[in-house]
Amino acid sequence: MLIKLVDRGREGEAVLLGRLDAATAPKTWEVMEELTERFDRLVVNMAGLEYLTSDGLGVLKKTYMAMQQKSGTMTISHVKKTIMEVLEINGVTGWLEIES
């Protein structure tokens, strides 16, 4: 998993590349936690995300909750069809803001 950061001042965009699974989730959370502390608005760009497991969903949920706790916002963008199916099956689309 590689995370590229686009810094726009109070807004950050985390561009995810690779797999977000059990092996990569702990380090990904470390990076996302830093980003939640740094930005008021966080966009998680999934254009380069190839694979997502429940461990990865946990990272997304913790990131979302951390942003909510500080009255910030988190948006998911550029979600591939296969990743969207995982999000839908797990009920994430009901509470997570997703843009095309």
C-alpha cells in the first residue's frame, strides 16, 4: 500500500495505491491517523486501490470516526466498481460520503 498526499491547506487528499488488507491496514491507519490530526477535510481517493478487505474497512471507519470527533469531514472518491461492491455489501455506503 502506498499513500500519496495532496496538501491543499486545511484539506488533504490521500491517494491510495495497492491493497488495503490485513497486511497493510496497521501502517495505513498510522498514516491516516496523522492526516486526521492535520486536516479539517480529508478526501480518500481510491482510484488506485486494487483490493479492500474488512481490515481495510476498519481503517476507513476509524478514519471517519476520528474526523467526526473533531468536527471534520471525510469523503471517499474515485471508487472502482469492485471496491464499491465491498462497501455496499458491508453497509458503509449508508454513512460514508462517496463522490464519483
